[in-house]
Amino acid sequence: MLTPDDISAAHARIAGHIRRTPTVALGPETFGLGIPLSMKLEFLQVTGTFKARGAFNTLLGSPLPAAGVCAASGGNHGIAVAYAATKLGIAARIFVPEISSPAKIARIRETGADLVVGGARYADALAACEAYAAASGAHSVHAYDAWPTMAGQGTVGLEWEEDAGGLDTVLVAVGGGGLISGIARWFDGRVKVVGVEPEGSRALQAALAAGGPVDVEVDSIAADSLGARNVLARVHEVAARHVDSVVLVPDEAIREAQRRLWLNLRAAAEPGGAAALAALIAGAYRPAPGERVGVLACGANVDLASLASLV
């Protein structure tokens, strides 16, 4: 089981390899929402997302086989594992599905890691990755269903609390659930943690409603980063205890959040990275009067042509 001590240890372990991303206080006028926000700018992380935290914690946390590592990913986890492996001198092979964005595929290639593109969805890439791990002996680094991954992602919450104490609620985008599980375990009830999923990709909400992980259909503009079909057992175990609730947002609100992040902060956010803000834009989460709200902006690996079409 994941503990706050695991997250503190992860933060110390990865400190020399990641950025401590800034937290900014934004006035009520910033996004036209009429409320002040604390925004953690995790899109400024190395590799463009929080995923570098879990990747470095996994690769630094235990001895690895001579065959190196492998990972299945919609894109961002693959970028992070490839980047961390290259920096640490470890061989890596990354498997991504055909829905991965060209921008993310290009970033993986830039690291020098081996890249395999195939299958319609993340689950297909995961099956290929697991087959390769069994045949080669490489260590498979799971995108979310692993304690070291969750501990690394939980360091986002540790920094956020240190840099912006006094929050009542934080909004966190959910794909497979490793990020929100780590953050919620860190806050441990001191801060309400609300998950935000696209309406067309609701694996965590479905799992919490069913009392255990279940498969869901995935159809969203954020599918390449928030497109897990099933959150799996470890994520459900943590989220069921520590995540307060999950809200759903339409793709239109995610696009609008991308647009406002660009217009107001000049932040080039990918759809998944803008989803948490979309919860406020769509009214899926309505803060109480005086509630101190934080929003995690967590990913910037966006195709600039698609962003330009929104603004």
C-alpha cells in the first residue's frame, strides 16, 4: 500500500532529475470564472508532464535487468520513461497505440529509445509491451498501476502543499489514475481531492460506482492521455479511500480550457492537461463561497496545429 513516507522518499530520490514546477496564485478575472485559483504548472516539467516523476522514481528505486525497461503508453508515459532511461543510461523500448499524437511520437523518437507503434488503443500497446517483457526479461514500467509510479506522481501534491498551503480542494485530471492516487494519498484528507474525467473516458468514476475496476469505452479528444479503459486494482484501492469524488466534463469544455490557458497564460496545454480547468468552465465542479481551489495543469505535449485551430 502507498504511504506518505513513500512519497517523501520518492521526492528526495528524484529531486536531482526533475523540476520543482511553480505554483501560481491567479485572480478571479484570469479565466473569467470569478474565483481565485492556485494553479500548479506541471506542464513545465521535464518531458512536458508529471509522468517524469514516476518514471525516475521507478528507474532509480531498484536494480534493473540487463535488458533494460519497456513501457506501454498513450504517449506521455512513454516520453517520460524514454527520457529517464536515456538520462540514466538504460535501454528502453516504448510501445504506443496508433491514436498517439504525432507530437508525442516525435518526442519519444527524439530520446533515442526504441519505439513500436501499433494497435488501436492503449490496451493493445500494453499487451505488446507485456509480451516483449516476458520474452526479453526487460522490466515493464506500468503507466499507473504500480506503487513506485504512484509515489513519484504523489510528489506533485507534496510540492503543492509546501508552496500553497491552505487549499480546501484540488482538481486533478484522471486517465489511469496514478496521478490522482498519489496526490490524494499525500493530502490524506487534509485537502479534498476531486478527479476530472472526460465524459467519454470515465474509468475511475465507473470503478468507484461499481466498487471495483471495470472496463469502459473510450471516446474523447483527450484519449491519448486520459484514455485508460480500466484503472486496475491498486488505483482503485487508493482512490476508494482518498479521492473525494469524480466529475465528468464534455470535450467542448476541454477545448475551451485549452483556449483559455493559451489566451490568459500563454500555456500550450494538451487536452488532458486542460481537463481539470474544464471542470470549472463546464460547471461540473462548483466551489462553495470562499472555497480555496487548486487546479493542476498537467500536460503540454500538444500538436501546435491543433491548438492553433482553437484560438
